[in-house]
Amino acid sequence: MSDTSVDIDVLIVEDEPKLASVMVDFIRAAGYAPRWVANGAQVAAAVAGHMPHLIILDLMLPGRDGRDICRDLRSISDVPIIMVTAQAEEVDRLLGLELGADDYVCKPFSPLELVARVKAILRRARIHAHPETSPLQLDEARLQATYRGAALDLTPIEFRLLATLASRPAQVFSRNKLMDRLYTDGRIVEDRTIDSHVRKLRRKLEAIAPEEDVVQSVYGAGFKLVL
Ligand code: CA
């Protein structure tokens, strides 16, 4: 795949099927990979082990209210959230500290306007993905990593594991997803192979920063990098 944006997952949470279908079409046409759920109660399952890059979240939903979903998501992830609301007076609260959405659109909105917001937020998110002040520095060409200024002596597979987790900090990668990224030759490996690489990587990070828990396990879901 030459177009890198094809891999950007956008979750659309919208209970009006016609509107959702328009949103899915426009998001796909913009080069992203849309997923759609219609019921608020389905969001938790939709993001478990596979956090999208961005979520478009309707406010009024069956199953679970958009505000509650936003709060749930914020407690586990910094995933960008665009709220969709018919209530213009709600906007301050949506974007405020209480809910922490990144942006909003008011119904009725033009799909092109929505796509423009999505693009702007993803651009912004990418700028912040690898801040120069990050304690972790990766040299992908040389497969060399430093943490807090100290060199990490990593095997190529440990480097790829670390680079994969670092590509989306604070987001959970399932073992399956990690296996896909680490063994691109389609080789079948067991779950515990990943666990063994994670253990070795942790040991090397702990040798530099014993107080920190950089590669964290998320029970039943996978692993995430916390810098
Ligand atoms: Ca609705």
C-alpha cells in the first residue's frame, strides 16, 4: 500500500443510518478507513484492543450517551474525538475540561466540513506524535534506540516492538496486532513469544529507568507505551 493514510482508522458512532452512510463514504473517499457503530453501547467493544486514530461521536445515541462515551474514552486514551451535536449551546462543555473532546460539528453539517476537521486534527496529532523532548529517541535506519539519553542494546525484533508501540503512545496494541507488525513474513508465532520479547525489552528499559513502567500490560487487551 503506497497511500499511508489508508491505515488510519476512523470510528464513526452515529445512530442515523443515512447520515452514517454519508459520513462513511466521505471518510473513505478522503483516504481513511472508516468503521461504523450505531449504538453507544457498542463503542467499548469497538475500541477494545484496537483504538482508532480518531473517533467521530454523536451526542444523542441509544445505548450510551455520547457524553458518557467521551468521558469513558478520555479515562483510557487521548484518541482525538470530534463530537457531533444538534445542540449548539452544548459546545463549550463538550470541548471543556469536563469532557475533553477535540472538536465538534453542529448538525446539520456538510460532510466536506467534517472531513476538513478530521484532516486538521490528524495533522495536529501527528505533529505531537514524536516531540523532540521525548525521552525515547529511535533511529529507524540504524535500528538504534536511546532512552533518557542512554543507549538501549536491542535486537531487531525488540527494536521493531518498541518502534511499533512508540508509533502511537498510550494506545493499546493487542498481541495479534503486534505479531502482524513484527512478523511481516506471515510466520505463525505464539502469544507467549510476544510476551517474551516484551519482558526482555522491559528489562533493558528498567536498567536505565528502574522507577518507570514504560511498557505497560493492559489486562486482556495487550500492551502500551507510556512515556
Ligand atoms: Ca443521534
